[in-house]
Amino acid sequence: MPKKIPIRQCLGCREHKPKNELIRVVRSPEGEISLDFRGKKPGRGAYLCPTAACLAKAQKSRAIERALSAQVSQEVYAALAEQMRAGDGGDG
């Protein structure tokens, strides 16, 4: 029997896609918001397509703030966009 692939919804485009095609945005227990490319960081997570367009849509609709139950500043959005362009999560 083949392994079941988890499906998640992108906060930007609202499309359902396999989890491994999306990037996880995570709010750590300390309240820090970052991108989790491996999906292993502890904390509350939400998912985005790896495109700047989906990040912009999620920012405009405040979807990330609702999903993570936290205020997200413009500096955090800028850092998320930079991390997305760089394509790596740092310590991830």
C-alpha cells in the first residue's frame, strides 16, 4: 500500500497541494515567526506556495496573522520574502 501524502492549503492562493510542495510558516513558542523549509521546527504552522505572489496575497488578506494567532509586522514580512528568495531556512 503506497504511503499517504498529506495535503495542505496555501494561505495565499487557497489551493490544496501536497505538503512537500509548500513552505511552512511557523510561530515558535517564543513568538518568533520564520519559514520552515523542512517542516520540523516546533510551533504553530501554516503553509504557503514558494512564490512571492502567494506571500503577497497572504499578507494583503492577513491570512498568516489569522492562521498563527499573532501580529505580523512589515519587517517580518520583508524577512519572510528575503528567506523565500534565498531558499533556505538558516538553522532549519
